[in-house]
Amino acid sequence: MCKGGILILNNLKLTSKNICKLAIEVGFDACGIAPIHRLNDDAHYMDDWVARGLHGDMTYLERNCDKRYDPSLLVPGGKTMVVCLLTYEHSGRDYHRRVKSLLYALEAKLKEVFGVNVVSDTHQHIFCDSAPVLERRWCVEAGLGFIGKNHQFIHPELGSMVHPGEMVLNMSIEEDVCLKEVPHNAACADCNRCTEVCPTGALRSEVWDARQCIAYVTHHCLQCQIVCPYNNH
Ligand code: SF4
Ligand code: SF4
């Protein structure tokens, strides 16, 4: 039944709160929802960043830009981004596999409760570090946290050591208290621990230069996350 634009099946409304509840039930640590739209500010910033060569060897950022900035081009008909987080602690060695398996479990539940049309049957709509999706930005759009001075997404309670996974839904969602339950007052404020500890000075540059960051080059640096108070509750 569709009442006032809201899908109601099995006495459950397709609301952000109900989706979050199902996401936690399948094993995610947090979940948020955002209406899909083109990320104009990010598009402007990234086009300039890439044009200046600051993305280093991440040449994939030069491709699929339109889809990266607007997920409705990646998944035609996509209206809502569901963003789920899994902590490093719960994701095991192969986080792609774990996050995707939980997303498929969530998809199965959503289809069971709200019908199969809740997702596309022709386009891939589940992602984890595997498609042109601006994951950190969507984490913020979904109300899950903020991007810190260390350029990491930070959830106020789980910290930055989290793996995001996304699912694009074909339906619009009624906003409800789920989004507002996430504390929004978190931020770096006058903390500078990460900029001080960074061995290369990468976090002190006015514009982020991936070529200066050891993690982007060798994947072996977590210092700016280890010192962050949000990872040391
Ligand atoms: S990962 Fe290491 S090199 Fe990169 S910004 Fe953080 S502390 Fe600096
Ligand atoms: S260490 Fe401090 S400044 Fe850096 S991201 Fe964490 S809270 Fe923000």
C-alpha cells in the first residue's frame, strides 16, 4: 500500500528508523539514510583537485566522474542511499566480503518486508569500496558523523576505524527520528593531534595532497587515526 507517498507493507513503514533497525539486526554497527542528489560541492572540489594532480596514483578518480558525483547515474532510478558502518573489530580480515554479505542480508530483509521493488533488479546497487561512490561524503550526508582534520570520516561513538557499505534504494524514504538520534555536536574543535603526529606534514598543507600521505602510497600508516580521541573513548 502506498499512503501519502510512503510505502506501508506488513504494518511497517519504509522509514529510515525501520531500515536502521534492520541494519543493526543483520549485524551492522550503525546505519544512516540520505536522499540521493548530485554532490555539487564535492564535484567542484574534486575536479579541481584531480586537475592539479594532487590525487597521485589514484587514476581511477579521473574516470566515471558523473556517476561518482551523482549516484542516480550509477544506479538509474536510485532515490535513497542507505549507509551502513562496520567497525574494524567486527569486519575480520576480508572486510569487503563481510560488509557485502551483511548488505545482502539487509537487502533480503528489505525485500521480504517491503517487496522486491525496493531495489533495482537490473543494476548493481550494493557497494563497498568497489564503485565510484564518494563513501565518506555519503556517511556525512546520512547523518553518521563528520570528516576530521585527518581527512577520515569519524563517527562520534565508533571513531574512524569503520568500514562503510552502501545500498541504493529505488524508493524515497520518510525521514524520522533515526537521523536525529545521531549526535551532531561532534567535531575536531581545537584538537590538532593528528596534524602534529603526521610524519610527512601531509595534514598541514592547505590543500590535501595524497602524494604526501604514507597510507595512500604504502597503506602502512594509521598514526593520524591512532592518536584521535574519537578512537580512544
Ligand atoms: S596516514 Fe600517516 S602520512 Fe597519512 S596523513 Fe595520516 S599520519 Fe600522515
Ligand atoms: S586527532 Fe583531533 S583534529 Fe585530528 S581528526 Fe581526531 S579530533 Fe580531529
